[in-house]
Amino acid sequence: MKIKYFSDTDTALVEFSDRGVAETREINENIYIDLDASGNLVAMTIEHARQQASLPFLSYEQIETGSVKKALQEI
């Protein structure tokens, strides 16, 4: 996964894969998703990214399978 930020347009591009884009769908006036021919998510574009996505704050956390299972059992 890659995240690119274009400061001149305040646009963030989140690339989930390198598959070809077959379709772009508008989620709302600031968010678009790109799908491949099978309907799988390829990328997401966020316009006005500082407002929409609380940039420049970004964090990544990997949750292990056992942790998710344990959390679900506690619910």
C-alpha cells in the first residue's frame, strides 16, 4: 500500500494495489474509489485531504489474528 499526498491540490491518493483501474466511483464530492475489472478496490482519492482525513497525522497498526479473535470473544 502506498499513500501519496499532493500539497498543491491538497489531495491524498491511497493505492492498495497495482492492478489496472476499470471504474472510478464517487463516494461523495471529495472521495473517489478506483476498482479493477472484478470490482476489487485499487485506490482511493481524497480531495481536501487535510479536512477530510486529518492529515498530516497518520498511523499504522497491525493487529494479529489472535488479538482480533480475543477481542471479539470479549464482546
